Amino acid sequence: MDILKLLADLAETPTDLTQLASRRAALDGLRRVGAKTIAAALPLSLAALPSQAGDTRTVLDSLQLAVRLEQLQNAFYSRALTSAAGFFPADANFRSSIVKMQAHQQQHVALLTRIISSSNGDTPTLPNYDFTGSKNNTQASLFPNVFSNFDEFLRLAQLLEDTSVRAYKAIVEFLVQDNYTLQTALQLHSTEARHAARIRTMRRLRGAVVKPWPSPTDADITIAGRTAVVYATEHATTQLLPAPANTPIPFRLLPIGSGANLLTQSVPEAFDEPLAAAEVELIMGLFTY
Amino acid sequence: MQRRSFFKVAGASVAASTLVLAGCSDDPEPTPVAENVLAFSGFNSTGQPIDDGILNYAYLLTQLEAAFYLKVVAAPPADLQPGELAYLTDLRDHELIHREYLKAILGSKAYDSSAAAPLEFTFTSFTLTTRAGVWAAAQQLEDIGAAAYNGAGKLLTVTANLLALAKIASVESRHAALAHEMVQADSFGATIGADGLDDAKTPTEVFVLIQPFVPIKLSAANLPTT
């Protein structure tokens, strides 16, 4: 990604400034190593991790990002569950799934808050949310009917769940010094993936062209310059051997079968890609003010 | 990823070394001489932790799932609903890609890299002639796979390998959620427990669950536990 843009995004993140002092204090309690140190010990090529270039997040940074994302999703589903009668389809399974997802997100917030607190870190205070994307009516809405049109709600739910999957995938590398936190993050990552798949199957049941996993064949539900970042770099057609090799895996030459669609469809579907923290911030920023 | 405790495990590795397969490229068959045991090793000859064992463990899981979907798609049940064969074909393709991905990462370290033929898995315990049987079997295998990856990440020592496994882990969880939906609507979260955490299993727990499908005794004794 554009390094200057990354730096600008980081500079604009208010928590970096307001919580600097408390984070410094917490780092002593955390006994943990920044990603820069890990990168020095286990050289990670920029070619393998283009989106992580320059990212020197700590365990605490990563957990705070995760809890903010969980807080946002918890607020999103909680608000949907208070929507007017008729918002949810007649088939009770739809609402039931959203009830379950909201409960999980609430549990995730509580769990991450416990972990952060036990390390003397601060849990971020809740921002104001506007899930229409209008930032409290100061700009055009992205999802004007998000809590009155169920399909519009599902589209945003899909974008947020897929963002969560990608966000957790990106932060695990900053948690490698702590087995408990690493495994917890992987289990959270897995729950978010199940949510995302269920949201996608719900959309499909309602006629959308979408698969349970991100596919180049999915109908595009993003807006250029706004929500497009959710799937930017997700449909990678090439996978590299892990560092230090970093050479492309020649899927076409391997005994996989599958015809013409192997590289354009099956390979992108078979892998979920990480999304760097700065991009996750951009997405969260669309719905907070 | 803690390395503190490997010494005590390294002893076990040496004691059981005659049974170790992973990395023994001069073994002509994936069957050791002493007993029919497939024991992946997570430690090198000097007791240092290496990722070969866990990557081979993940490779075996992808082989198992790929073999399952190959069999199903080759002779699909007659009562599949519209769209379900396309789903099963996608699942087959994803698992084949995952299998070849891990095999490529392992290279000559793949446990069967010099075997005459790959392991042949047995799925006779499943009912593969009905859609209900196929999706129940898929749910079982995908739940095992997702839990296995959730438990395996912390056992890796190289961050690049963790990132590689994480890329396919969430796709496995998506597969599992789909299989649950095909069995019972709104059951996507059946494996999600306290704190909203999806299941995680150790290699030892996973080997117990997949042993019925694998034609050779599996042992996790030489794999890292922390």
C-alpha cells in the first residue's frame, strides 16, 4: 500500500494520541515484543507481506483494534434487533442467526476487554455509530435504509464480517509471543468466518449472487473509494511460498484438475487474505463519528 | 510459539525416533518398519522445534478432505438440491488447492514425498448415497479441520507458516458453516462455545477423530504441545 497514505491514516487515528501515555504504561505490564523485533528475528519479506509494510503494531494495539471492531459489530446487530416489526423476514431462522451473532460479538467484547484489562491496557471508549454511513447526517448515506431494508442490512453485515475475518488474520502475526492470546485470536477469527459464511448464505437464500466465501463471481456490493477496500487484495490469483522463498506456487502445474476457472476463481476462493490495520480503520471510520 | 518447554518433549522424540516418518526422504513407503505408525515430528535431530510436523499434520487433513470431496463429486447422491453439486465441486477444488499448497510448502519434507502412492482413506462409516449423509459427513470433517487449524497455529515457530495456515483456516471455517446450514438452518454456530470462541483441538484430539478414516495408526507423540 501507499506508505504516505498509511502514515497519514495512522496520524489521524485519535487513539494514537489520546492513549499514548496509558499505552506506554501498559507495555511494561504486557511483557511483549513489538512486531519490529519479531521481524528482525524472523525476517519477513516485504514481497510476502506487502500490506504489512511498516506496520509495527504491538499486542495491545492489535487487541484494541479487535475490540473496537467487535464493539462496532455488537452495536450494529444490537441496533438491528430493535428494528421495527417486519424488518426481519418471516422465516424465523434469519432473526435467530442475528441474535446468535450479536451474542457472540458481545462475548468477544467482554473477552477482549478482560484480556486487555489484565495487561493493564485501556479498553477504547465507545465512539458514536452511524451505520447509514452519513456521519450523523453530515454527508451522503452509504446505507440509508440499513435498519429498514433487510437486504441492505445483510450487505453491510457481510462487509463487516468479512472485514473482521481479514482483520484477525492480519493481527495474528503480532500475537506470536503469547500462545493464549494467539489461539484466542484464531478462535475469534474462526467464529467471524462462520458468521460471514452464514450472512452470505442468508443473502443467497434471498436471491443474491454470492458464495459462502469471497469469490470473484460474487455480485459486487462495494462502493468505489468507500467500501471497496473490504475486498481490495482479497481475490489474489497468486499465492507465494512462505518467506524466505517467496516464489509463486504454480497451481496450474499441480494435480488439481478444475478447468479454465482454476486461477481466476478457485484459487482466489480457496484463500482468505489479511487486511492491514490501517485499512480496517478506514472501514470502521465510515460508520463512526 | 514458546520454546521454553521443548527439551522435555525432545526426549520423547528421540525415544520414538524409529517410528518417525516426517522428513525421512529415504523411506520408500509412508509405512515405517517397526510398527504401522505415522508419527509426525516437530523437532529436528538436535531437538530444536521445527514446523515440519505441524505442516505435515495440516497436509494430512487437507488430503483427507480432498479425498472425501473427490469421492462425493465423482458419484454424487441422486437427491442433491439445485446448487449443491456446485457447492461440493467448489469444496473439492478448494481442498485440492489447499492440499497442493501445503505439499508445495513442505516440498521434500512432505511425509509422503517419496511414497509410491498416497494414503488411501476410508469413508465407509459415512452414508454418501444421500444428500443428508454427504452434508453430515462434510460437517463432521470440516468441523474437525477448523478446530485443528485453530489449535495448530500456536504450535508453529515460523510466522510465515502461521500466516500461510491462517489463509486457509478461515476458508475451512466458512466450509464448516456452509455444511452446518445444509444439515440444519441456523446451526452455523454449533461449535462456538463460551466467550464466543470457535472450537480448537490439539493434534492428539484430532488424530482420535480422524483415525477411522486413515489406514495407518497416527501418533502425535512427537508433535509440539506448546
